[in-house]
Amino acid sequence: MRDLALIVHVGAGVLAVLLGIPAIVVTLRRRRLNWVGEIYHWVIAVTCLSALVMVPYDWKRLWFFWPVALATYLFVYLGQRAAEAPGGLWYRGVLRGYGGAWIALWTGILITTVPDQSWTWLLPVVLGTVVIEWLCFRMRDLAAS
């Protein structure tokens, strides 16, 4: 079961990383939920569920999958909800939701690739948050002009 979960997790994770930016861009351009955002949501869900399946097999090494998987799914859910009901500042929800999920994916990748280093938690979160917030303000300025 662990091997199957790992195969599903890696496949869905790679697809999620590849779909993250297109999901944001297409959703912002179309100003509503679309097939790319919908697929991104479900690929993230599969990635998160497969991560949770693997945790009990190696708790000491994989315990962090629980909070990362939960945060990742909550972010993509926020992005999807914002895209489903555009209006007002909906683009902030899309950027923070879809973008936050993408950052969480990269955080999981770094934590797994380079374990026992505190920067693997901090780097994607700090850099990603700065970029997302910059984009939120930039979009506000574009909408005002």
C-alpha cells in the first residue's frame, strides 16, 4: 500500500507543480473557475490524501506531511471558492489560495529532499508569501487604473 501511495503521490505532485502557475493565470484571465483550476484542485487533493496514507509507515521521517497536506488542501480550497464566486477582491483569494497551495507543494519537496534544515521550511514560505502579496497589490493597482 505504501509503494502504491508513493507512486500516486509523486505522479500527482509533479502534475500539481506543473499546473499551479497555469491554474492561477487562466483563472485570473477568465475571471472564474475553469477546467485548469478544477483539475489543479483535484490533483492537489490526490497529492494530499496520498501523503496522509504514507505517514503511518514512517512517522519519524514523514510526520510533517500531516500539517503540509492539510495546509495545501485548505489553500487550494480557498482558491477554488474565490474563483467560483468572483466579485470584489476575488483575485486575492485565487492568488493566495492557488499560490499558497503551490508554495506548500514546494515546501514539501524541499523538506523531503533536504531534511533537517530549517531553511527548507522558511525559504519557500517567505519568498512565496512576498511574491503572492506583491501580486495582490499589483493586481489591485491594475484594477484601479
